[in-house]
Amino acid sequence: MARLHLIGSAHEYGAVHTYRFGAQRPLEFAPGQYGHLFFPKLLRQFTKPVREISFASAPGDDEVWFTLDHSSGSPFQLHFQALEPGAQLHVFGIGGHLELPEDPTRPLVLIGGGIGVTPFRSILRHLQRHRPQTPVVLVHAGRADYLYGAEFAAMPIAYHRVGREGLADALVGVTDLEPAPQYMVAGSDGFVSGVVEQLRNTGVPGDAIQTDTFKGLHGHDGAAA
């Protein structure tokens, strides 16, 4: 179990905040993975002191980043939002559902709803340093705000920001790429299932689609549980 300490936080938009942590020793994880975040002092205060949260930072970054949507107002979210610099957090059970293809030249299509793009920041930062030859398309579905939008726009990728009404057309535009891409879809359960259904209906094989469902999110923006 790794121990982290809070360095600082930033308000992104609405109830969405990004938290920057330092680690006592390098934290081992793969790009796009998540960790189980645990506050020991909360163990006796409520029954769910642990949450699976995606890493927003890449392996090797100086800081460990997590981005959360506090809209749900759950005890865990309220405690997280009230953290002061120096507060400690434990991380264990690191895992994930997104895995980069072995071939670094195979195109990658990332499709995220709201803060579902969190693991994509981790992946893209890793690719910039270690696999810059990988062609990437990022489709980010949101309402009015787009998490990490300025950072994504500055990356050497094809970055598309769309609303609900533009998502279907954007997906059509990424299903005829050559060579055949690896697709990664992340967001709420409804968002992920809808995108996967459309991709499959346009002929994308199931084994070319990886998914990461954010528990507790609803719609494109969602609220973390």
C-alpha cells in the first residue's frame, strides 16, 4: 500500500477538481490504470472509505494526479474536497481495463464522456514521452466544459470536442481509419454502452474495443459516487 500526501488542488469547473499528490517512493502503475484510494481515519465513520479512481498522471510524472467530480456530495467526496495540503492518502489494488497495443504504430482512438477522459491524460502523457509515433484521435463528449481541454489541444493529436448532438457523427468519422485502430471508451455506464453499441453497429470488432466504466457517473459530465 503506497502512501501519498496532498501537495495542492485546482478547481477545473463546476464540482470537478484535480488533486496533486506527492509519493514517498515512485508509484508503480501503467498508463490508464486506476488505484483504490483509502483514508484510514474514515474506516469507522462510514461503510465505504475506499474508491476506485483513475490516475490522471502518467507513470514517471513528478506528481500523482487524480480528478474527481464532487457533485454527489457523498461522505467520501466531501472528505476529499476538504483535504488540506499535507493530508495523507493510501493507494492500493492498482489495476485497469485499458492497455496500449503492442504495435506502437497502430492508431489509437480515445472516446471519453465528461471526466471519463481522466485515464486518457495518463495515456497521452505516456505516449508523448515513450511512443510519439502512435497516431491518436481523441473524441471528448461534454456539455459546456472540457476537462484538460487546453492541454489536449496543445498535444500532437487529432482532438475533437463534441456535444451530445455531435457525438454520433464524430464516431462515424473514426470507424473507417486505416490501419484498424484500437478503441478505448471511458465514462459513465450509459455513455460507454451507447458508444460501444454504435461502434459495433458500424463494423468495429469487439476485440478492438476496450472500456473503462466510471462507477457513479451519469451522462457526459456525471457525478462521482
